[in-house]
Amino acid sequence: MRIGDLPYVGDPLEEGAEDRVFDSLLLLGPVIVALIAVLGRSALTTGIAVAYLSSFVGYVLYRGILEGA
């Protein structure tokens, strides 16, 4: 079984921008939100959220600079 065979995951991967990292970050966002909802707000979940947002923003900026050059 491939990740594209999973429900709700296959369509965004097939229709995405042909960028697996960006697609993965987009799909990981709701998982992070659900994790925070289940575990509650703590230093661990805050760190996970900060790491996720930093990597998402960093990757978007990286791709923007790379494409703009």
C-alpha cells in the first residue's frame, strides 16, 4: 500500500503542485492540530507547533527564493 492509496491523501497528492515536501507539510498541518487538541497545550505541543510552522514558512521562503532567482 502506498501513501497515495489512503483516503483523503491520494487526491491532494495527485492534484498537488508536484512538490512532495509542500504536499506533506500541508497534510501534516491537521495532524498537528489534532495532536494539540488531544494532548492539550504544553511545552511539548508548543514546540511541535513552532517547529512545524518554522519548517513550513522556511520551506515556502526557500522555494520562493529558489524560483525567483
